[in-house]
Amino acid sequence: MLHRGTWLGSSVIALGLVLPMAGWPGDSSAIICTRIVTAGIALFIALPVLRVFLMLVVFVRERDLRLSAIAMLVLAIMLLGSVLGVGSP
């Protein structure tokens, strides 16, 4: 998942960077291209969280309580870091 997600994120960012160079028409093309690049960066940020969530699902299905608890703890730490990061000046 990380391998293909990295390629997807890189492709989205490259698309956002190449469109203005290719002469993509439109008045708001710079704004749209910036949003495409931002979506690629957001994908890079979301990939580790998705991987930990996927591992949580796998561990719960296998009934591995210890690794499930560890995955939940990691997700909680990621959530707490995001909340504190957004809330700080």
C-alpha cells in the first residue's frame, strides 16, 4: 500500500506541476494546479495513518489483542498529534 500510494502521490503532484507548463488553459488554472499539488501532499500525509489503520483491522480479525492494542495506541498518538498541531499557533 505504501509503495503504490507513494507512486500515486508523486503522480498527482507531478500532474499539478506539469499542467501549467503544458499551457493548460483557464483563468483559474493556477489555483486548480495548486489544489492538485496539495491533494498529492495530503495523500503523502494520509498514507502512514491508513497503513496503521489497515494493520489494526488485520490484527483485530486475527484476534491478536496485544498488537491490536498497540495499533490503537499508535492511532491515538497520531490523532492527538494532529489535534495538538492544528490547535497550536
